[in-house]
Amino acid sequence: MLARHAEDMFWAGRYLERAEDTARMVRATLLSTVAESPVQAIDRMQNLIRTLRVEVPTPSEDVQSMAEHLTKSPPMLRSEAGLSIDVQAAASRLVALPTLAGSVVFCIGRARENFRSLRDQIPSELWEQINQFYLRLRQDDFAATMEHDPFQTLEFIRVSCQTLNGAFESSMSRGEGYRFLVLGQNLERALMTCRLIQSRYPAMDGSSYDEMALTLRSVSALEAYQRAHQSSPLAADVARFLLVDDLFPRSALYCLRLSETQVESLAPQGKPPPLRRLGQLRSELEYADFNHMVSDLPSHLTALESGVRDVAELVSDYFFRNAEAFDLHSQAIKPGASS
């Protein structure tokens, strides 16, 4: 497989995962604000923005685009950049603002561009689905629909993303293209899980079921967690489940194991740098003393997130070094980049 095609497939996987995770987290956050005070709603939205690492525009940037998404009703949210918006408008912007790097519309557009260069290497069902999905997201009424009916809109996005996953899982040959797609998807998923725990852990003091449920709903893990831990609201139990559960497909350990499997198949000879780094991260997480880890969880999560980023860079250096110049690719802005 040509290096530039492999890179396009890798980044398509990352963008698809980023879009789905963003939609899930926005929906969970909006649900949690329904019965809360304006101040609590603002705090939750600010927490979500920190989790997603979105670069909030300053008042002088993209004013016209922002104005289209503002509503007249309180509560108002003041971002770190100083821009005041209401909570619903913030959610709408995270989903429907095409100029905001990391929004759902932005990520699906980038994934579509990568797939467009691979039309002869992907199933027709996959291309048709992402093309229809993208065209719906770019319709003139989509932003207004998101603002006035956010839950139905976010459900549409979730189902569409899962349909895309089903399209390549059920109809794509398990060759190099598929493996790069799954590798990118799972590295991005591991990053998002780490960020979610890091952002939500301080709020989960064990006294509130709602805080635990919000965190788990953000990654569709509530039912799986309840079966494993009988609805324990303890932050340590939630963190353990999302980090090291063997069976849940969005746990960090599960994602690292699956990523390791893909790299082993892509480089069957020897132990290339990305495989060695993945093995190191996976073994450190798998055999860690979790009670010791919890005593300083923020630093461990930071190290884990940094390690996953290292893997992504090593994958690029090892597999894509012969690709075209990076600025020619559609993925010039990487999903999940630190703000």
C-alpha cells in the first residue's frame, strides 16, 4: 500500500472516532444540564470544552460564524478566551461549526476527504454512507436543527458514525488499509478516554450517582459498568473500568491491545519503534498497581496520553515517511491536538 494512502486511511480512522466521541460527550453533557442551575450547566460545558481541547475563538475571530449560532436565552458561558456564549450555542458550535477544528462537521469533512482519495480501495457502501452523512451535515438548516432539536440531531450523528463503523467492519478486506483505519481509530479512542477521566475525575467524589453516570454516558459505558461494578459511584472504580477493563472496547487497555495487534500485522518482521512503544504502554497499564496509580492519577494519565501521542508520531515516522509532503494532506490539523 502506498504510504500516502496508508496515511489517509490512518487519519480517516482518527477523524471518524473524534467525531463520534465529540457527539457522545456533547449529548451526555446536555442531558446532565436539563435539571441543573445555570451555573452548574456552565461548569459542565466548560469541563467538556477542556476535555475536547477545543481552541475557542477570540471575539475577533469568526465573529459572523459565531453569531449564527448564538441564541438570546441564558445561561451565558464565558470561555477562557473571553467569548460569552450560551450553553446551547456552545454545544451547537462543537457539533455544527465547520470552521472549528475538532467539531463534528469539521472531522467528518476531513474523513470524507481522506476517503475520497481512496475510492478505489474502500467499499462503495462506506463511501456512499460518509458522503450522504457529510452532505446532511453541510445543509443550510443543519446548525439550526442542532440548536432547536439537539438530542435528535446528536442521535442521528451517533447512529451515522456507527453505520460507518459497520460498513467497514462488515465489508472491508482485512488488509493493510483496514488495519491502518482501525489503528487510527483506536489510538484516538484511547486519547479521548484518557482526557475524559482526567477532566471528570475531580468531580466524582463518590457521593453523586449523577457525576458517575455523566462520565460513563460520555463513552456509552454506563450499562457495561453497572454490570461490572453494581453502579458504584466511586471515582476509583470508574477510572479502573475505563482504563483497564479487559472487555469494554473503549477502555484504554483494550484500545492499546487492539492497536498493538494491528501494528504487529502491519510489520510482521522484528519490533519496529511503534510496536515497542505500544508494548511498553500496554504492559505498564496492564500490570500497574492500580491503587498506587490512583494516588497520583493525573500524572499517570498525562504520561499515558503523552505515550499514545508518541505512538501516533512513531507510526507516522515508520510507515508514512515516504508519503507526500504533510501540507498536501487533508489532515493538516490533527484531531485531538493539544490546545
